[in-house]
Amino acid sequence: MKNLSRPVIWFVCGSQHLYGPGPLAQVADNAQTIAGALAASARLPLKTVMKPIVTTPDEITRMCMAANADAECAGLILWMHTFSPAKMWIRGLSLLSKPFLHLHTQFNRDLPWASIDMDFMNLNQAAHGDREAGFLHSRMGLARKVVVGHWSDPEVEDRIGAWMRAAHAWADWQGARFCRFGDNMRQVAVTEGDKVSAEMKFGFAVNGYGVSELVAQVEAVKPAAAEALAADYESLYAVAPELKKGGKRHAALVYAARQELGLRAFLEAGGFKGFTDTFEDLAGLEQLPGLAVQRLMADGYGFGAEGDWKTAALLRAMKVMGEGLAGGTSFMEDYTYHLPPAGGQVLGAHMLEICPSIAAAKPRVEIHPLGIGGKSDPVRMVFDGKKGAALNASLIDMGTRFRLVVNEIRVVDHADLPKLPVARAVWECEPDFKTACAAWILAGGAHHSGFSYSVTTEMLEDFAGMAGIEMARIGRGTTVSAFRQDLRNNEVYYHLAHGFRA
């Protein structure tokens, strides 16, 4: 995956000097055992690193400041093996800028009923110490995830793993750069947004570049390199005969390869993690990039069509969250509906730019007219999305805050689409079509989204918590009336919690 660092998670155990050196040594040893088990777990995507136990306000403050300064630290897991008076943590936590998870566990799984004494009780009182910590976290209004259960429990590891994936995506956003070739599609509202507020809130920068700069990179591609990449396409995909070497439209495939190589060169030189384009501003490009964008997404780049930089950034975050998991993640658009008397289905697609990571079978590479944009026929991959549970997520700018809208869905079989030459997926919405669509529209969700089989609602909820933004979930149990009231409540909460500056 392009431009992806491998951060670590710090495991921090709190105690105090009240218990003496012997128990503190045991606390450190037990904490190291837990941290080591988490580090060795195949269920966790990031390595856990044990830090020295903290027992004083100064130690805690130094630890928090060190975490802030360490670019390799994506977040912290906090645990109180014994009782750690929470006032010791105030200064450190007030300075901490990294996300943290509060693990409410204890070293032993089972109580030794026949031998338990007060020494055991004093040493193993996380039930006591974590409640003290939890009070302070709530008193300070700190965003965090709380995971409860024994550290060896697979369900506990899975919940920690979801948080780690969100923390990885959040760390990946810090200092990230996103490139916009041209501007937004004219007169479109939802793809606009406040890029200054976004950089203040999320830590990534979005800047515009002239399409002519991209054209220069495309034109600089050596013919032999483009031909070699076109040959790779023939080995990787089911390429239409007319596009193969010797076919009457092979030159279009070679040009698509030139676009990919030019885009890669531009993005790699600038250290970008995602980009946008628009069919209304193609300048010297012969085609709207299709195949090139699809393959760049497959390598982990975020993308948004028509200048949609928020979706490009969100897609990059979702790519990071889902890395290594089965399923795939793509840019998506709710395009049209199937509305039988009972139920309803969404046909999701876009003009060209759907990521092949979601394909159910080997993609076909074809060339067809586009009908808009005024350029030559673009080359693209055509395929159906695989069946199964998935979700759509939309990041929108509400003016005073950002909102993340999430709808849980299920991709289903559909009739053949012999005259629709684009990649696509057909899905049914949770809890049902009418409720989901009404709720999405009430929340202001965009027509563009990040679509994923691998990213979960829990990951996105953790991510929204780290970002300090609103999340509106649409899934099983959602009703329009309750959802509408939640939006009203959120309107009040976010004004009070964060003031009037976005």
C-alpha cells in the first residue's frame, strides 16, 4: 500500500508507590505479559509495545509528551493493574494528543477462591483502579474507547483490533496530502467544503494542481514503458480483443497505461495519498482517467470524482482500516434504484472509477463511449461486486462541523447488465430501503461514498471518536423518527461541545 507507515501502539500500565517495590515489580511483569500477548496476536494489526509502568504525575506527563512527539506511536492502551489515583493523570492526559483505548481487564482470568487474601486483593484491583481512571476520563471529557474483558478473550482482541485499525487510519491522515486536478464539478454542493476547517480538524492538507501539470507527466512517459504496462494489463485482466496488441484500438490501451504511469509519477513525487479529478476539466488529456484511477485505488490511493476531496480522504482512511482484510474498499456512487412493490435495491456504480478490490471475478478491460466530457472513449475495468455484507460511508461538511454517515448494506445477486459497461454492485440497505434512503437524505449524506466489505461500523465509530466528529449510523433497528431526533440532539451537542468554530 502506497505511502503507508507501520506505527505501533504503546501499552501503558498505571500504579502507585503505595504497594512497595515487590508488588510494583509484579505489576510490571504482569503488564509485560499482557503487552507481549497482544504484540504476538495475529488478530491485531499493529504491534503493541510495553512502556515502563507509571506511578507519579511526572512520569505520566513525560510519557504522554513522549507519545505526542513519537511519530511511530499511533495511540495508547491504558490499564490500571492496581489503584492509580487519577489526579496524577490530569496534566499528562490534558496534554495527550494521541488517541487512547482504556482496557478494563485484569491479569488473572479466574479468582483463586481457596487462596485469595488481602495481598492478592491489593495487587489485582483493576476493577477498582479502572473505575477511578474512567471517572477522570469522563470528568475531563476525553474521547476514548473502553474495552472490557480478559485480555486473552478473542472478542476483546477483536475490539482492540478495530480500534487499532482506526488509530492507524487517523495516524495516516496526520500530515497527509491530497491532490485536486482541477476544481469541483460546476454547481455541485456536496463536493464543496471548507478545506481550512478540514486541515484544522483532521490534519491533512488538500491543494489544487493544474491539469496541465498532469498532462506534462503523461506526455513524459516513454513509449516502451507504456507498451510494457499495457502488456501487463493483458496478463492480469480479460482484455477486450480490440484493445490487445494488434487490435484496432490498442492505442487507447497504451494511452490508458501512459495515464497511469503519469499519475503515479505525479503522486509519488508529491507524496500524495489521494487525489481527485473532474470530467469538466481534462485540458490536454485525451481520456477521462478510468483504468488508471481504478488501479491506483487498488494500490491504496484515495479517490474522489468531480473534485470530491472529502471522499478521497475518507476512502484513503478506509483503505488503511481495511488493509489485510478480505473484501476490498472502493469509491462508490448511488446511481439508480430498482423499486419492486416489496423492498428496493440500489445499483451503485460510477462512470469509470470503481476499485477492482471489490470485484467478484477477474475484471474485463473494455472501451466504450462515455457520453460526457467531450473526450475520446475511455478504457475501464468492468466487473460485478462480490456478494455479502458491506457498508457505505459519507463524510460531509455541515458548515459548523463534519458528519460521517454510515449505512450498513448487503450486496446481492442481480440480473445481467449487458449494456452497462462499468463496474457496479447491487445492494439492499439496512434496515430496509425506504428507511435507509430517508435517513441518509435527512442526514445530508452525499451521492459519493466509501464502500467497503472489510471496514466495519465499529472501526468508523472509533475513527469518528478520534476525529471528534459526529457519526450517524443507519442499520438494523434504525427508525426514521428516532434517527431524526438523534440528528436534532447532535445539532445541540456539537454546538455546545465544540463551540461555533468548525
